[in-house]
Amino acid sequence: MPLSHSPPFLIQQRIPNNGATKSYHGFLYRRPQDLLSQPIYDNNGLIVGLQSAIPNYLKGFDANNRTINIPPAKMMPPFMKGGKTNKGVKLYTLTAYFKHPRLVCNPGARDAKPYKGLYIQMGDDPERDYMEIPLKLKDLSSDWKEAGCVTKMGTHYFKNLSKKLRCEDLYPVFLTYTDGKLGAFGWIFQGNPPKNNKFDLSWYHLSPSLYAFIGLKKKNVPPCMLYPEFQVNGIHIWLRPPSEQLCIKHPIHTSHPSSKTTTTIVQLQIVPGNYYIGNANSPSLAGIFVLLVISIGLHLI
């Protein structure tokens, strides 16, 4: 049974701010050396978002297999310039909110939609610069291309994915839907981010032979993504329980990408938000997952 913590945490320090910064809105908590999963809380102590960060020294490849800096300029946003580590390393961040960003620091805002959902920060002002993700598949724009369905994960969608996609234009957000409803989202990017030295959590690292783990099919990806040295990294964040993410038609059965691949679950519960840390195994992919579970006390679907 995982342990439950309510903020402030003993192993997790709040990043000092007044609740509103250019990098995010809310109160960000970070464990030492853990840039992968940083929950954001509001004034009531409820989880309202999640931020991940990568160092500024990552490298990847463009469409011609030439080395480039990660993130590429065209992927900013949703990548944003963040702060620095205690060692002075500059960071880039990806930030998601589970309620309207305008409500994070101002619960009484009248010009924000009252329901909770999924919002990706797209600029320095989270209240204005955000991308709202449709909760229903029928409302998703045609820019998002369907990929494979992975049992316990759902059917994946990647923005502008095609054989003609330039690898420097790989969009760092992916979505999954099941039964026409949003089930999860995640980050995907090139490079080789550092492991968390103190915690049993890490990014997934996928070479071309393991793309099926996140629903990517070789027939649908550009040639540059099949370059032997090319790899993608990220995390998978559930908004509905994995047991509901079923594949009725043609499920993809994946090989193990590593002994322990990080995933993040955002569970749907009515109870006030708590922060849980523990290990769990997926029935279909036993032994792969180390789970960071976040209960945010909301119904997305």
C-alpha cells in the first residue's frame, strides 16, 4: 500500500514563489534531483497540475540525422524556459493543468470555465497562453493523428505525425483516448535526460525497435525516426485508471523497453488531493512500471 503525504512534504520541497510565475501558476513541489514529476498545488492544497523539466544540454537529430539542441526552437512552446538546478543547470519545462489556469490562483475568476480538464501551458502567462485538450475524441482537431492502441494505455494520438514529419518537429505532447474519451496524455522528446539518483523513477527511453510501447508504428513514422541512434523519452500520465484503457481492436503487445519505465497516474477521485508514492505492476506489462500516483480529486470524464 503506497504511503500518503499531504503538502508540505518531508521529502519534497516547495519552490518559493507567491503562486504566480512565468514558468507556472500554483505552488510547485520538487524532490531533490527529481525533475520528472513535479506536482503543482493551489492554495487549498489540491493538486492542480504537473510540471516536468529537462536540462538544457540534451541533443537529438533533425530530418537529415544532424545533431540538434533539444528542445528545438519550433517546439517552444509547449517547452518553456524554466529556472535552474542548484548546480546552475538551466531547465526547459512542460506544464499541464487539471483545471482552468485562470482558476489556479484566482478561484473566483468568472471568465474561466468552471469544469476541470486538461490544459497545456503555451506561454509566459498561463492564464492566457494555454492549449485546452478536448475531453471527447470527436472534438479533437485533425492535426492529431491516430497511432496504435496499447493495452492499459489506450489509443495514442500524436500531433502532425506522418511519414513526412521532420524529426526536429516532433511535438512533445501526446494524447490517448478510449471509448471516445480522453484517458491519458504524456510527454515525448529526443535526448537522454539524466536519471533520478535518489528515486526509483526514470523517463522511458525508446529506440525505434520499441516504439510500439507508446503506440508508434514504423509504417507511420518518418525515416529520420528510424535512424539507429534516434530515441524518444518521456512519461505517460493517466487521467483514468489503466484498467479502463482497453483495446477492443488490434491491441499492440509491446516488448519491455527497460526493466523500470516511469509512468505517472492521475487517478479520478472525489477525496481531497493527496500525493502517493509507491510501486505497482501492470497486469499486462508486469515488472515494467514504477508508478507515481497522484490523486487530484476531480472527475475529468
